[in-house]
Amino acid sequence: MPKRILIVDDDPSILNLLENCLCKKYLVSLARDGEEALKKALETWPDLVITDVMMPKKNGFELCNELRFHSQLCDVPIIMLTALGRDEDKLQGFRMGADDFVVKPFSPADLKGRVDRLLERTTRVTQAKAPPWEAPVEIPKGRISTGAKKVDTLLGGGLPISSNILLIGPMGSGKSSFCRSFIVEGLRGYEPSLFVVVDDNPALVKEKMNNLLARPPLDFYETNRLLALVDASSWASGLERVPGGQTLDSFQEINHLARAIADAGLELGQNPIAKRGGRRVIDSISSLFAHFELAVIQGFLSNLIRASTTHGGVTTVLTLEEGIVEEKLINNVEYFFDGVFETKKESGNLLLRVASMKWFQVSDQWIRL
């Protein structure tokens, strides 16, 4: 993915010159003043900012200072491009957090060289701060990474696209963590990703995914229609079990959840027309077993899983709390899934095994997450 550069200047000719100079190698966005630049920065999450100093509404010094105090933008390299050439002006720029200072008139080739060097330096620093290197798992065509290298290795290169996985385990055994990593891995590859929160705190889910992503944060992916988070926690907590089995009300209630998932998928392009594919997580379906009869749940799962192929190849993970749902009920829905994963916690370690895969043989050994 090309690096993103935000150019800020109130002179249209400068904007056009710089855009033409940089657009062949980078993704360029433009702003005409400091206020617009802050808004654009939060929309595009640039990898580098080039800004004029003397601008209306908010000048370049103020813009630089505000970027440095933003938790997600504080490390973005900033080049100040201005007619102010005095030493005190340069010192002011560096005090506000600028990385480089270019005086107008300037050479476009020289500026492009400075941009290249700053981005290369930033990449090296980021890599130096990264955890110890692990050999990447080769992901064959037609598969996607789970976000967990050891699981990808166990599967022989990741999950088949369009597969539907049931993830079963006791509370606190790493199911939700696996699901967050699965979605974050998709976002890093700019895959449309849908996360349905049923039995968790949506704010906490977003916070933990934000910590995994670091930058750009979830807001960037939501703004660009790459992520939709469906808050079904209030829906699940407000349900009441209808005595005596299936009723029209119970069907209507589960259809509310199905409609919310379909509407969110429509925004992402996970539908029969756009067919953008991507990823989905439903965490968890335990509440369904607590409130609806088996036939209702089977109908819901059947429709959801059928959509995996018709929506362009959506890969879905659904979680289920072990011990809450009777084993015989689980046996009556497992056949819908292409694979069943199990998790457990042992001696403080989170473990996972592939209990079954429908289309190929996999070792059922327990691995540490």
C-alpha cells in the first residue's frame, strides 16, 4: 500500500505543483488551511505532512503543535514549506515539532528527495521497535491469514476463503482475543470486516482492537467503509425467553439481529451485488441458545453461512461459550460449519486446537496462542 501524504497550503499553484510531483509514488490529499488539514489528517491518517506556515484560520506552527499532541498522529513526520527563511522562524518550526524546513522558492526534486528520506527513516525506526522477527507464513492463493501465525501454520497456510468456523471454549480462554486478531489482520490488508458484538462490551472491543492496530486507528477504517461494528449487546440483554417453544415473536427478534448484520454488510459491500467478500465475526452466539429454540437458531445460521459465498467470499468466525450450551445442541449446529476450533486455558497459557475441518485433514494438537 503506497504511503499517504497530506499537503497543506493556501496557494492553489503550490498544491498542484506538489501533487503532480508526488502523486506517482504516494497517495496525496490536499488542504487549504490548518483547520481543514486537521480534519483531513483524521480522515486519511497520513504517513507524512507537508505544510505552509502562513495560512488562514490556523497557521502551520499551530497545526504542527496540535499534531504533536494527538496520540495517534504525534509521530507523523512534518516538513514545513514556507517563504519565512529567518533562523528564528526555523527554530520556531523545530520547537513545534517539525522534522524538516524548506524555504520557498524550492526545487520539487529536492523536496521529493527529502520526503523519500524521511519516510524511509520512519520505516526503519518502526521496524526497529517491532517485536523480534518471525518467519512469515506463506498464505496460498484462496486462503487468508487468521492473524495468528501458529494457527496459520497448523492449517497449512491459513483459512480457506468463504469458510465458516465455530470457535468453542470456556470464558477467558482466548476466543475473543483470536477474533480481534482475525479482524485486525483483515483491516491491515484493507479487507471489509464486520464485527458483531453480542456478549461483550463494544467500547472495550474497539479499545483492544485499536491497541492491536496502533495506527491508523479504527476510526480510519470505519470512515472508509472497511469496518462495521454492530452493537448487539443491548439486543441480547433485552431478550426474554418465550415459554413453550417457537413463537412468531422469537422469529421476529432473531430477524432483528439478522437484519442488523445484513445492513452493516451492505455498507461494507458484503452483499450479492458488490461481492467484496472480507471477514465477519459474531462474538458470540451463546445468547441465541439461551433465548431461542434450536430450529430458529439453525435457520439463522443457515442463512448467515449461505451468504458467505454469495457475498463474494466472506470468511466468518462465530464463538460459543463452552458449558453454557448443552453439548447435544452444539452437535445439532456443528454440521453447518467448515471447521470447529476449540480453546482452553491451562497453567496460565491460552491454547487452541483445530477439532475438525470439513475439507482437509489437520492435526488436532493443542498449540499456544
